[in-house]
Amino acid sequence: MSSRPKPNRTLIRHAPAQSAVRPPDRSLRAAGIVRLFAACLGAIALATQASAAASTSPIDLELYGRLLAKHTRVVDDLAGTRVDYASLKASQDWKRLTRQVHAANPAGLSRNAKLAFWINAYNILTIDLIVQHYPIDGIKDIGSFFFPVWNIEVATIAGHPLSLGAIENDILRKMGEPLIHGAIVCASASCPPLARTPFRPDHLSEDLSAAMRSWLSNPKKGAALDRRAKVIRLSKVFDWFESDFEARGGVLKVIAEFLPPQDASWIRVHRSDLSIRYFDYDWSLNGLR
């Protein structure tokens, strides 16, 4: 005769009293953390994209760099860097690069990206102006006494007709960075040597400093110190654009940052009684001879 089985007393337990507050659901909490983490990653990604967009060059800097490497030469003369204008005249890649400059819209770029773009644009448009008129003896041959080359329209960028003078005086100089004067090159032997790599937004400060050091290291057109006579000879550019350096303490203070340490120290000590004289400016073309 069957009967209900007896309960196993070893398995009987008293249920604990339920808490008045429901304990948190760990799965829901984990899901919330995941969502928060995803939101943070999304915000970081958007900020990174915005930063990248703000520092992107409107022109192909890799292409520009290849053209500089192929069509320029380092030389041991006053120019320092010479340009093969004849070969650029036949280059389809050069034509493509100049079209990019004409089509660019630098609005919305970060300050460094904008500064780098306009420095590169000035140098590219100057070279292209020479290419269009090549062969010539110097950039001033393109203009005239009554209408100098600096006033000739070289591009329309973002709807604005621009000359080299307008890019330099109305755009670059107004950005308050005096080191541009070691970076922009007007195709002449006494100009700073043309940098053989583009100016890039992500290390613009280093690029500008390198350009100044290269220029000032040439004792025939950059800087030459005569300690005995207490005279320093400088490029005429520092005379023409002296006011641009005032906000940084003046020409001597700025250039001392880019001279050899012993010269910089001497200038700082003798600055008050140091005379400045200027090299004659050689406007002959910086083309390959």
C-alpha cells in the first residue's frame, strides 16, 4: 500500500524575511554602465573628429612634399634652396596642386591649420607665378613701377581675389605670428631659403622655428654678429617688418631664440648698445642655374 513519502527534514529551511527594499538588479546596473561608457566613447570620437577636421589641410600636403623634394635643390650659395621652375612648368602634378589652392576654403580651420595653409599657399602661388612667366631674371620683372608684382591677382580663394601682398599683409601678418617672415619666400636669392617640406598644422611651431634657424644661420643674408664692433647685420626683412616683432619683445629678442646659444647670450647682455645694420637685398631669381 502506497503512502505519501515522508518529508526529508534535512532539506527543510525557514525562508528569510524579505527586505523592505528590493535589491538592485545587477544586470540592469551593468547595462547602464555599458550605455554610459558608450556615450563617453561617442563624445570622445566626435571631439576627435572635430579636432581632426579643424587641423586638416585643404591641399594635399603629401603631394606638395613630393613636388618640393623632386623640383628643389639645396645649394651652397646665397639662395640656400633653388627651384627648378622649368621642370615644374611641365609637371601635371604641379598644376593639380595649384588647382587645389585655388579651390580651397580655409574657413573653419583651426588657427594653426589656417596659418599653415596660408604660408603654403603664399609659397605655392609665388612659385606658380614664376612658372607662368618663366624664364625671367627675378620676380620684380613681372610687375612694373606703377603696378608692382605684389599687387597682381594670383588667385581667388573662397570668393576673394588675392595678390601676394594681400596674403602677406591682410591675412598672414594679421594673425600675429612674426615667424612667418622666415617661412614665406618671394622667389629671390635674399629671401629665407625655401623649406623643402610643407608647413604642417600638427607641428607648425617646430616648422616655423626650423625655418628661422635655417635663415639666420646664413651669415650672408640672415644674421652676422660682429662682437668687436658691437654690430649685428640682419636681413632687410627685419627692417621692413620690424613692427611685427614688437609684441614679442622686438627683433633682437626674437632672433636670439634661434641663434647659437653663445651668440644669443652675448646679444642679451649687450642688447642696449648693439647696432643693427642690414644686408643689401638680392632680388635675383632663386631658380636653378
